[in-house]
Amino acid sequence: MSVRQAEEVADLLFDGDRKWNRMWNKGPAALRGEPATVELPEGLKITLLSPYEEDLSALHEYWESEIKKKNRPTRTRTSRKKSVDDSDEDVEETVAPQHKRIFVSYSHQDRANFERVAAGLQRELVKVGGTDFELSSDDGDNEQSSTSIHSTIAQSSAADQPTIEQTRDSIESTIEQSSAAIVLLSASYLASDYMSDVELPALLAAARKGRLHLSWLLLKPCDWKATPLARYQPAHDPKRPLATLKGNRLRAALAEIAQNVVSGLKSGHSFDEAGSTNIEQLASQPFRPDSSRVNASSLAMLMEFNQSSLLIGGDASAQVLERSISKVLAQRGIKRLPVGAFLVPHNGSERNLNRELLQLIACDRYLFSTDGTRFRHPHRVTVARILTYGRSSSDAVPTLVFNYRSDASEVWADPELQERHRYRAVYPEGAGGIEIRL
């Protein structure tokens, strides 16, 4: 592409601001009602699909409100109250924060490690979730009652130790009140009859019924692949057991765990789709759209050159892409948009790709750009939707292209899966990335 062509692309994408080092200060141009297209010399055509003016406005309003919240020292409200002498006086009442309880399941032999990470995890959850998270734990295999923690750990006294029946009831009650659960896996946890027979089955049952979001992390090395939890999404890379991390590495891991837990709570999926390869079951999961204002304002575009085309989803929401592609189809008088390759939005998140969007395009090559370390993307529900609804024709064989081999992407390399569901999986050779020719 020549310098002049690059300037024309900049005019489209950044509203005339060709000082690339300042482009983020200005921000992308906003679409007003429909996608915008520019045709460049030599046949290159670029259609901007996102963001829309109203999405950017909503984002700006959101950030302004967040800034005001951060500048407010305390959350209070003032009400009017009549005193004895009928005079009005201002009464300041503190507004109670919203709580989301997360049940933490661990062996009492790992309590020291649990205490080491609990306070840090609480802080990170508040940062990420924007609300107050309450961590609840249980030392059932040590015959201690369920306890709630904030920045400190509360313990029951030895004189008040409950019976196993009372402990079981207490756990079920705590789980009932929890939004999510995290299991801290270790050899001690797996060796505990109590954890294996009481606590873990209760958590698995609640997760299958959709009552809570279940995830786990590897506290110490153990045979986690042989457990039922191997079918659930880990909150942290099991190649890096949490008890082995210190300092900045531990803080970074806690931040990652908090992000993953909050993301799981928002997704709302209730069964072990993270470990399943049942395409029909995965694809049938209800779609819960991405509600992020930031993602709704992400750049997304269609690039076309002669008979080749590339759809770049960015982090855009499925709703925004559906809206733009539907308008492009109406402009061109066609029912499905031919796409040579689709860079799947938001690294393959299940909240940014739905059946309706896939049925608007005719594509057999899907690109995933993620190393999977943060959110374990691409999500298996996303891949299942592609294999179920994302073929250009009933006899087409789609190709999944991954730019990294990771725990999240490696599962699709299985030859048996590829044959059974009629698709191809392509990975880079070595660490040099992968080149795609359209």
C-alpha cells in the first residue's frame, strides 16, 4: 500500500487525523446510521462496520460517570428527618455495597496458602467487578464450620465444632447463597475423603443445575486431569501452580483469576462447557451478549481486494456486527456476505459471536488471534457455534486457524474430532506466527 493509500485509510478510520502517534487522543470516526466504505486505488475497498456514534456517546458517558465515582470519597445519601421540635435536619446514611459471594473450597492442610492469597484476591475482585465480593470458605475436612472472610479470616472455635450432618447442611446453605465457586486443587484436597465425598459433589451438582459458576485453580501440583474439574474452565493456568508464585508474579496471577471469575459470572453458563467437546450441546447454549460499552465501540471492518475479503471483528459485539452486515447486504442486494476469512471478535469469546451473525456471512475460514493465557480463549461454545452454523454450505469443510498452540486451542487438533465434525484445524509451526493467503 502506498503512502497516499494509507492516508486515505486514515481519513476513513480516524476522521482525517493522519498523525498516527496521536490517533488514540482523537479516537475513531463514528458511523452515523450505516457502514462507511472507501474505495482505494488498485482495487482495495474498506468498509468500516463499527463503532456507531451512539455507542461512542454511551462509552463517553460511562467513563465520565466512572470518573465521578472514583472522585467521590464515600458512597452516601442524604435524607430528611423530622426531629422532636419539628425542625428539619440532614441525616447522612451510608449506602450498603452490593455483595457477591464466592465460595472457596480448599483442604485445611492448605489453609496457610489460602490465607496468603485470599486478601489479595478480594482486592482484585473489587477492582475488576466494581462491587464488593465476599469470599466464603469451608474447612469441612477439618470439621470446622463454614466461615466468611473479607480482608481477614474468621474461624469457628474448637468448642463449637459441628457434626458432619450439620457441616453438610452448612455447606449446601453457603453454596445456595453463592454466585460462584473456586476450588483450590492440591494433592491434599484430592486425598481428603470429605472433599471427595461431600464438598466437591455438592459444588458439581450446583454447577450442573446452573446455580453457580464453577472454576478451579491449581494450588499445588497434583493429578488434576483425572478429576471431574478437568472438564471445567480453570481460573488460572495450571502450568503455574499458585503456591509456587510470589511477589509480582502472584499479584499478576490474582488479577488474572479475578478477571476470569468475573467474566465467568457475567457469561452465566451453568455446565462444564469449558471441558466438553459435545458440539451439539455446546452450540445449543443460550447466547448472552457482550454488554461492554468499550467493546461495542471497537473498530471492526471488512477489507476487500479483487475476489478476496477479510472480515475483522475486533472486539465488537455481535449486535453491532449484525447491524452493519445487514445494512451491507441490503446495499448490495444479497442474502449472505461472502467472506474469505473472518477474524473472530474478542479472541473467540462466546459472548461476541452468535448464530444470527454467522448466518449473515458465507465463510469457511475462521481466524483466532489469542494465546489463551488470560481468558482461556477461544471459548469452546464459540467454536461449536462456528462448526454448527458457520459453513458457507451444508457440505463445506471450515478451517479453524489458530495463531498459538495453547490449552484452549489444542483440543481442536484431535483428528477424530476433525473427522467427526468435518473441519480442519491449522496451527503455526514454531513460534513465528502463521501466514494466511486469501
